[in-house]
Amino acid sequence: MVQHDMNDLLEQAESLQNLVLAHATGSNQDDGEYRQLRQVFTSDDSLSLKLPRFIRTCRDLDQFWAFIKTKYPTYQERRQYLWDEFRPLLDLVESSQSTPSDESISDALLHFDAAHVNAAWSKALSRRKNDPEGAITAARTLLESVCKHILDEKCVSYEEAYDLPKLYRLCAESLNLSPGQHTEKIFKQILGACFAVVEGLGSMRNKLSDSHGRGPSSAKPLPRHAELAVNLAGSAALYLISTLQEK
């Protein structure tokens, strides 16, 4: 695939879909915009393969209208057909936005069967690029939710006011993941590093997220900060969940 900004590409794919949807249901659209968007996807072989065939063959909106008006008589049938035809392209572009760890973490959280946990993960993923502050907040919410879910399952009491490091400490102890529960140096180092990561997430959220008011000179998080926070929180959550399932 030719190098593209994936956020821009997704927006362009959705714009093309919406443009032909509107044209197919009685709203005349800009033929120049159609040609421009069509060119974006037909000029890339990997994208063109997923492009609806009628987009590849219809060079302008007049040709598209001649095609769609005879294929389905009702607006609803046309909408459903166009949504189905664009799905492979949209799925391809959306998957290109993911990092390698997204899929394995998403799968584990899905099978964890906690709706609020999955909601926090989805929010964290979707906000990494365009809303770094919100992504960092969602990342911490994810890890807090996983800790509370595990503590409830292990019948370990906690207070709602506990901060993330304290929740994680209780959770780790209940799963035999506390450094003090091991004698091997390498395990103590690794488990101690996990605690440091969780404390860092808490500090990042307090300093950079949208959970607290800030002055005009305060540092603002960038997408790379959000990417780091989300990846760390997701990996920590996956580690806790995998340990719980093994036990």
C-alpha cells in the first residue's frame, strides 16, 4: 500500500461512500469531488482491490447514476447495497490504523466478558490520534476496571476511592504477581517493573489527561504519549487477565 495518513484515508473513504449514498438517494453531488476521491483509491493497487467495482468502472457521477438507478428501485435497497460494497475498503483502512498488539488485547478483553472494560478499551483505541487526553483517561479507566473486576472475582475487598497503584497492588497480590511473593531475582525485577509502569500511568493521567483542570502553560499530550499510555495499559490488562484465566 502506498504511504498514506490513515486518518485522512479513512475520512476520504467515508466521504466517498457518503457522496455516492447521497447521489443514489436523490441528492445531486459534486462530480469533481467524486473524481478526486475516486482517484485516491484507484491509484493504489492494494486499495483498488477493495474498492467497489462500480467505483472502478464509473468515471463520473453520470455513469454511477446510470448504474445504480436500474440496479435497485428503492432508496433503502440502494443504501444497503452501497454499505455492503464499501465495507471491505473501510475494514482495510481501519485495520491499517491498528498497532500489532491491538488485536490480541482486543480479543482477550472481548472474552473477559465485561462490557465496561471493552468500552474503555474501544474508547482508548479510537482516541489515540485525535484526542490524546481522552485516550490517556480511557487507558487508566481500562486498567482500573480490569483490576476491580478481578478483585471482585477473587472476593478481595477494596474501596472505590482507591487509586490505580493501590488497586493494582491488591490485584497483583491476589494473583501472586507481587514482587514480594517471589524469590527469583528476575521475577522480582519484572514484577517490580510492572508496578513502576502502573504508577507511571497514574502520573501520566494526572499530568496529561483531561481528568483534571490545567493552566494555560500546562503540558499537553501528543498522539505518541497517548499511544504509549494505551499500549502500556492494554498490555498490563492483558497480563492480569491471562494470569487470572490460568489460575
